[in-house]
Amino acid sequence: MEREIDLRELALLLWRKIWLIAAVGIVCFVAGFLWTKMFIPKKYSSHIQIYAQSTFSEDNDNQLNDISKSKQLINTYIEVLKDDAVMLSVGNELVKQFGTARMRECFAMEGDRIKESSLKSCLSISSVTDTNAIRIVATTKDAEVSAAVCTELSKQANGFIERAIKLGGIRYIDDYQVKVNNTPVSPNVKKRAVLAGLAGAFLVALIVIVIDLLDNTVKSTEMLSEKFKKPILGEIQNIDEVQKRKKKYRDLESDQRRTLLDKDIPFYVVESCKSLRTNVNFALSTNDKKVLAVSSANPSEGKSTTAANLAITMAESGKKVLLIDADLRKNVQNRIFHVKNEKGLSSVISRMHPVEECIQATTTDNLHIMTSGPLPPNPSELLASRQAIELFDFLSEIYDLVIIDSPPINVATDILTLGDRIAGILLVFRYGMTSEDEASEAVKRVELANMNLVGFVLNGIDVKSSSGYYSKYSKYSSYGQEEESGEGSNGASVNRNLPRQQVRRKDDRSTHSRAARD
């Protein structure tokens, strides 16, 4: 799918990175200032102005006293003054005056002689517009040498011009001595520093834009909906956006395992999870099956936390919910709910333990959990077995909803073996992490397995980094934290003040046994 370039989005992107752009600009400004001060040598300039005039013959008719005709000689005079013979003569005088060692600091030398090209490069000889004046400017690292260059060149100008063209001459307003200018003309420290700062800021801005344009990760629910023609059931903001400013976490996975049972969960995250619950209820309202799988394209996209929060909100609405950790390669739910994992799904399917012994209670009313159990060597075969299908059918008769936390589809296709035996699958993609190609691959695998794709959840949306719709949620963070009871708009308790440690109730075994017999 072709990506449209939105100038407003690019402007917002640059505004969000303005701190980085400004910081780099300031660093480059300081670096440019220090570099110019410390490493760029100072140069000094001197100048003299001479005037071209005609020579007078005894015959008044041949006198060239017309200024317009004198101007025609100016270009010839300039070329004569730039001649190598002139440069050689001036250079020899400079060596006599200042010595070879001092000249080496200002010019390129060839033995004890100044190279004509080096001396010529420090000179600027030009005509003054609409006059017969010629301006000679010399710029070197030595103020006295610059003045001496102008002086020597002006002294020798007449002799070389007369020998070269035998016409006209040079006149001066003052004598040949040029005053020494001890004020450096370069480098311009402020100008160089400002240019360095602007260049650094521009380069960073360009890099930010290029990275964003090359970024093909999922950052838009509209893109998902238009490309795959499936509904967006949930948009979950970054659950740790507020807490990360107070506390550092060790890794991304530990951040993603935080659920609605934890303290200090932002209000807008709670409401987003409740909105997901409502949309899932609508999506499953016409389906007779009660088993819903939750998966993602890749690991670390938040599918386990999304499954846990969906189960919590469903239970809070009054439904009897069972959450099953079917990721038989990397179990997570036992760590999320802080329960033991000695027995679980693998134990039931392999008939090592009865189902009632593998179901544990949580501190959330109506919510039970079946952990993965010991990790088996053949997870795909277990989930595809007849015992697994019979187990899910049996549990769907006891519970109002069975939520299966399944492995990432692009890594393992275990859950896809159930096909149309369950209500469908809910795919979780992480904002700014899941690429469009990875999302397409996951959807393709679901379709090939003839499984119902219920919809998508875009997880981990960065409220500060996103624009438009998502950013409005940040307004509600303080409001939600003020509510000690954790009551949502529908009156359901969020249980944020409950302790983290979940305990297994011993008398639940008899409860589950009676439920199974009934």
C-alpha cells in the first residue's frame, strides 16, 4: 500500500522532535564557534587604490585625455599586474624585507622564493565600477605582510605597465606606504557558528523525516481497517506512559505485563480496555461459540496483557470467564497473575491431571485462569489433538467466555489448527513495532487456516508521539488517578487497589468439580 505524505503530520513530527533538533543545533553552534576560534587562522587585509591615466604627447590631437578611453586600459592594466613576472618581483622584495621564515607562514615557497601562484591567490585586483580606479586588496595571515604586498605592488605597477603597453600610467592619491590593519577580516566567528548550528539542526530534521518516511510499522487504525477490511476493536494506549516517568523498568516485556489489577493504571487505559470489551461483545453476539483466541504477529506486542485485561473486564461485567494460557512455548499468564504453574493446559490435554485441578481462581470475581502447565516438547500436536478440542468444547459449556492466550502467529501456528472450531481470533499489533508486512503475513495465515478473524487491537499507542484522536486521552490521566474506587462509566470496579499477589483458593477445587458434574 502506498503511503501518502501528510505535511501536517511531518510538521507535528518535527515539533515532537524539536528538543532533539534544538539540542543538536546548539551543540553544533558551540562546536562551530570553538573550532573557528581555535583552529581557523586569522587573516588580515590591506588595500590600496590606484588610478589609470593616459600619457600625453606633444601633439594635442593625439592626447588621450578622455576618461572613457582611459577605462579601456583598465582591464589591460589588471592583467599586467597579475603577470608572473610582477608576482616574482614583488615576492623577491617581500623576502628581502621579512625573511624566508616569515614568508613561509604566509605563502607557499619554492626554495627561498615565493611561488607566483601563492602570492597571486592572496591578491584581489579589480576595477571600481564606472571609474578608472583599480583596487588592490591583499589578504594574508600577517597584517604587516598584507600591507607590504599592496605597497610593493603599487610601487612596481608603473614600471611594468610602461614596459608592457607603453601607454598610459598610474597615479596615486597618497604615497606608496599602506597602513597596517590589525583587525582580522576572517574568520567570521559568529557567522560560522550560526551556520554550523543551522546545518546541524537541518541535518537532524532531515534524518527524522527520512526515518519516518522509511518506517513501515503500523501506526494507523485507518490503515489496518482499509487494507484488511476488518474492524478495529480496540486502541490501547501505552500502559506505562505515566509510570515510566517515575520508575525505570528493566525491559519491554515487564512493562507489557502490567494489567488493570495493578495500581496507578491511567484512567484512559482502563476506559480503552472497557471499550475493547464492548466491541468484542458485539463482534461475538452472532456467534454461538464461546471460545476466543488472542494472538499477535510477533512476540512482545502485548497480546498476553491484552488477553488478561480483556478477561478482567469481561469478568467485571458479570460474565463467568476462563483465561487459558495456550502459549506452550513461553508461558506468561502465571507471571501476570502471580499464580503457580505446576499444572495447567498441557496437564489436562495429556490427561495427567483432571481439569478441575488445573483451574485456579483470581482475586477478580468470575475470573478463573488455566496456566500453560509444564512446557511440552510437542505443543503443536497437543493443541491439534482431539483431547484439546474436547476440552475447549467442555469448558465453553461451563463458562460464558473462554479466552485463549495463543502464541504469535508468525512464530508458531499452534492455534490455527483449531480452525473454525472456535469463535475466532483477535489479532494484537503493537504501535510503531509491528510492520505492515508482518501484519499482512499474520492475516494471511489466519485466512489460510479458514479461521474467523474477529478484528484487530492496536496496542501500546504512544499518546505523546501520536497526533489527533489518540492525544485526547492524555487529558483524562489525572482524572482517573483521582478515583480511588476505580469506578468506570458503567459502574464496574477496576480493582486497581487489590493486592498484586493472587492466591489460589483451596476450596475452588470442589466448586469446579461440582460445576463439571452439573
